[in-house]
Amino acid sequence: MVYKHKYFTLDDKSRKVFDENNKELSLTGNAFRLLVFLCANGSAAITDIGDYLDSSKDYDENHIRQYRYKINTIIGKNIIEYKNSVYSVIGNIKKLEKLEENDRNTDLLRPDNVKLKNKNKFVEKLKNIQFSNIPAIIAIIALLLTFIDWHSYGYYTLMKFVVAGTTAYYAYYIYEVVKKQDFWFWGLIIIAILFNPIIPIYLGDKSLWMIIDVVVIGFLISFIFNFKKYSK
């Protein structure tokens, strides 16, 4: 079966997808299978999609969100929407028995998308990494250790690398994977800037830093509980 959309053409038999300019796109794996399923059914709930992909595996919303992001990124349009716990294709789909002659083009991807694809490879690798609370826990421990009277300034520099690196990582994860710029995102950005060891911010009073450390510890603990749904 061939599914023709305004922005893409999908040939289920040859397992190929073409963009609106009839150029073949590199869409494979579960992302391709998800698009086939939604084209055939119009819309589906997460449980139905999971059963179609592999009933023996436990696919959750985070998995399907990643496949949706991959589809939208490769095609270059937001064609898959998620609303009221249902995933569906935006726009009309025409079902054909075979691929039309003018839909055949084996040029992979558009040249102006090469740089974008290189970036998206890194993003896809990031999304495939299971979200972990371990960096946050390490940062909390590093902050707690600052209440010990260290005679060497070296530890405080190391702590700043840990906290700034951890919060910068989580901010990037939220931006690219969760696709939100909310309280948590901006809170992480502020902490990363405040603790960055490259261009240190001097507040002078050590007691003020202790208060900030306590606030950041509380923030990270809350962050762990609010984002635990993304971790195993």
C-alpha cells in the first residue's frame, strides 16, 4: 500500500518514504513502522501502537514521543500530533495501490538538510540514552560536601564543574527531548551560569553561597521527583 500525504509519500511495500519534492528520506525502524500504522489507521492510542510494534515489549509515552520526534524531524514538518492521549497524522492521506511514476526519486535527503541531519544524529543518540537521576544525585552530594571546611579551593572548583555540567546536560535534554522551556529548564540554566567555573561569579560572602547551595540542593531533589517518569 502507498500512502500519499501533502508532505510525504510512503510506500509500505518497498519501505521507502519520499518528501514533498519526491526525494527519498532516511526513515527506518520503529519510526517508519509508527508512520505506517498511523497512515493505515488515522490515529491510535499508545497501547495500540505498542501492541503493533511489539506486544512483548513495554512501550511507554517516552518511546512513542521519540519516534514521533524522529518522523517530524526527518520529514521536516510537524505531521504527527499528540492530543487527548492519541497520536494521529495531521492532514489527509490518500491510499494508492502502487507508487506513482512521478513519486520515484532515489536521491536521499535534501542537500540543505545535511547540516541539520548531523545535528539530529546527536540529538537522536541523546534521546536513546535512558534519562538518569545519577548526575543529579552526584551534584547533590558534591554540594553537601561544601559544608565541610575545605582548606583547598580546588574542591570548590571541582564542585562547580560537576554542578554546572549536570544542570547544563539536563537543560539540553529538556530542550531537545522533552521539548519544553518551563520553570525547570530556566532554573537549570540559571544554576549552570551561576556555578560555571569558566567565568566565575563572585558573591563574596560565604554564607550567601551556603544559602544558594541549600536552594540548589532542594531544586535538584524536586527535579528528580518531577522527572522520575523519564527514568527506568
